Amino acid sequence: MKNKKLMLALCCMCFIATKAFSQVIPERVKAGVVERGIEQREIQRALEKDTLPLIEMEPLPEQMNLSGEKKIAVNKFLFEGNTIFSSKYLLQLLADYRGESVSLQMLKNACQEITNAYKKKGFFLARAYLPEQEIKDGVFRIEIIEGNLGTVSVEGSQHYTQEFIRSHFSAGPKNIVNYDYLLKSLLILNEYRDLNVKAQFQKGSQPYTVDVVLKVQDKMPLHALTDYNNFGSKYVSRHRAGVMAEYTNFLIDGGKFSARAVTGFPINNLFFGKTAYNVPVNRFGTKAEISYMYSDFNVQKEYRELDAGGISKVYGLGFTHPLVRTRVTSADVNMGFDYKTIRDYLIGDISSRDDLRIFKLGLDYNHKDVYNGRNYFSFLSSCGVADILDGSPHDNPLASRSGAGGDFIKSNFEFARFQQLKWGAYIVLRSSLQVASDVLPVSEQFSIGGPDSVRGFSQSEYLGDSGHLLSLELRFSPPFLAEKNIPFTNKKTKEHLQLVAFMDYGKAFLRNPMADESKDYEISGAGIGARVKFTPDFSLRVDLGYPVSGKNESNDSDPIVYIQSINKF
């Protein structure tokens, strides 16, 4: 009897093992890929704030008086107060006036040329003028007020210290107020979520100086949101709910702590958690961030009996620094390091293991042009290094993809164009590209399919070592309703309701495809949708995506309806 039970148990184990190896777990439901439906990277509009300073100019001293059209010969100019431009440069600037007989108006024009030269360099407070003087031998004295900074004071701050705000303010070279330096300082300060700073100029306590008053409006730096979406797949929690909390002035001024948790349905099918702490490093806008991400999921449907699932742990360290800040342009350089531990499981044992140590370097750029549009561009280069910090070797026998290892190089490019049209409508053009020099672990592959990729397909329907994506989207309010007010409010319809029409295309390439794989996968989709903003804090997104070309292997029915709601507190 015991022998029969033993034989039966062995047969069952053999059956399960045979079935496990005959049913290869799709890469779209492996660890490192599932998280992409949770960590969405949408290119968003930069938050624009009115940070132009209010300027109260100090009146110029009395200028010399030349009555009527009397003209005097100019033999020489003398300059006083100039430190930004040399006297030699200013003499060259006024070369046309020397040796000529000039009127008062012509002399004023000469002073204006000097003033304009300062303004072109950003010294918008600088003024050149002719003081009262006695003219001898055709020698004219021109005095220049360059706009030296006096005192800097802070008014209105409640949650941020005055020292923190004042430390970010930069006047310019030689302590002379420069518009570019001033604006960059204000824009960097205003990037802190709950901080709004404006600069007001007043007469300085010292002659020919300006004092600056930084007017501050700050809010309670605590925020939270809840969200729901159905961006998952039939294999891993199609329906998901999440919560996020953020404290934007934690421990130190400007320190931002955030925590996010997402769970699937049923709850034990999926869990995702991430915490991050971002701190300012210096007054020039450099920031450092440490983060930790954890996810754990089980694969369902026909793979459930195989006890398939995955666990990901990612420790991150990163730095960002603002290269450019103007009213229309911003550019940031960023670098970082990721320590990734990724495991896939099958029948209780590890089926793949990726220990990745990745160095990253990138650039983010956006620019608002004169055509009522904004361009976004980002570049990120990722370099995986093998055999460091217990990382995967070059040839990893347990890699999530055959031929992959711990060393690789890949580059990602993203571009988006937001073009505003009439009646509050606009066009969104998005494209992304990944180029890789090696066979990549699954977590580093380029994916196509999903609500922020090719709609009409499930999240990460296909993956490849390289790939590209192109999306065109039209957002508009119904023309006959766009300018009409919503009943019982003074809000226009275009501010709360937008209809969407879109077309998406993606293609992924594999460097060394397996026998049952294609060397590339190409899909496209199209559809319609809506964006509804019920209140400033509650929004709804609905998209109906139809697959136009390519096989939708992981979806039972066409089309796919994507739903997302966000409620902020």
C-alpha cells in the first residue's frame, strides 16, 4: 500500500514538472516587467508660476542740462562705475560719437546704447547717464549705475525657514543683479511643491543699490492620494488600487519623503511598495535621492497550478542638477545607480535570477516655443556592470533571458510635442526609442502594449532588446460646449472635459530570438477616450483601445477599456 502511494506521488510530481517545462511563463509576467504597469512614466507639463519680480526703480540723479539744440564737440568719454564692461569696450561702443558735434538728445542716445548693452547681458537694473558737469576740451563724463545688490529679506514664510529661502537667492557676478541669475533662483525655489516665491525690488539703503524682498507663500507640506486602475492583465491583477503619501518638507527644508503602496485583487495576488527621500544638496538646485522598491506577485489563470510568481527589490541612489532655468526652457542632468535583485519562481524554486548593478546618466530638456507648443526630450544611458557587489556574471546561467548577463549598455530616448490649438484643444505627439548592444535581462527590455504605450493591447504585450514607439493623440472639448460654463459654476467645459482620439504604433526587436520567437514584433492600435476633471483633486481617465495590427495574445476580448481614477487630498 505504501509503495502504491509513493508511486502515485512520484507520478504526480513528474506530471507537474513536465507541465511546468512545457508551459513557459511569458516574459510579460516576469519580475521586473509587471512593475511597469504600476510605475507609469508619463511626460507631464511643467508647472508654470508667475515669478517675474515687481521692480521699483530708483530715480536717476539729475542729468546735465543742455538747452535747445546746442551742440558740443566730443573729443573723449570718461566712464565711472563700470565693472562689468571695461572702459575700452564702452569706448568702442560709442566710437561713432567721438570727434562729432552732438546735441543733448544724441548724448542721451549714447547713454541708452550703454544701458542696452547691459540689458542684453541680463543686467536689467543698470543705467548710464550724464551727471551735472563742466565740459572742458570736449571731455564728457558718463556715470553707470550697475544695480548692486543691497540687503535680501524674506516675508511670509511659515513652513520653510528664511535662511533656506535666502540661501537660494543669487544676484549675479560681482553682486550685481542679473536677470538670468535672479530668474533661475526663483524658478528653482518655486519647484518645491508647496513654496511660491516672488521678488520685489526696493530702493537700497546705500546709494545706487537695490534691496530685495522675497515674498513667500507656502502651504502645509503634507499630501496624499488614492488611485484605481485596471492596467493589469488577466495573469496578474487586472484591477489595482493604490495609496500615496508625500511630505515635502521632511526633516530638513526641502526634504521630500514619499511612500506608495499598490495592491491587486485579490490582495495576496500583487503587492507593490516604494519609498523615496529627496533632499537639496546645495543652493544651486542640486538634489539627491535614495529610494527602495519592492514588489511581489503571483501569476494566475493557466499558470496558477505552477505556483509561478516573482519578487523584485530595487535600491536606488540618484542626483539631479538644473543646467538651465528660464521662463520657456529648462534642462537637467541626472545620474544614478540601481542595485536590483530580481527573482522568478516556479513550483517553489527559483527559475531565474538577475542581480543587476546599473549606472545611469541622463538629460531632460523641455522648451516652450512661440507657436503655443512645448517640446520635451529626455535621454538616459544605462550601463550594467557584471561581477560587482555580488552582481550577475557576464554569462548568467540563471538569467531571466538566455544569453543575458550582468553587463550591458542600453540607451533610451523620449520625445513629446504638445501643440495647443483653438478651443482649448491640443495635439500630443510622443515617441520613444531604445537601443541596446547586448541581449538584455527581461527587466531591462523595451516593452510595447498598454495604456501608456500601444493601446488595444495588454501591458507589456511584447518585449525586445531594442524597440521604438510612436503615438499621436488629439485632445479636445466638444466645440459647441468648450466655451460654455458648467451648470452652477463659472468654470468652462474645456477646463473639465476633454475627448480623446489616438493612434499608437510600436515595434520591438530581439537580438537572439529563441526557436519559438520572432526576431521582431510589431503592433498598432487606435481608439477614443475621455479625460474628466470633476474637481481640482478628482480626475478620471477612460480610453477604449482597438488593436489594429498584431496579435493580442494575453487579452480574451477586443477592444480593451482602460480606466484610471485619481483622488488627491
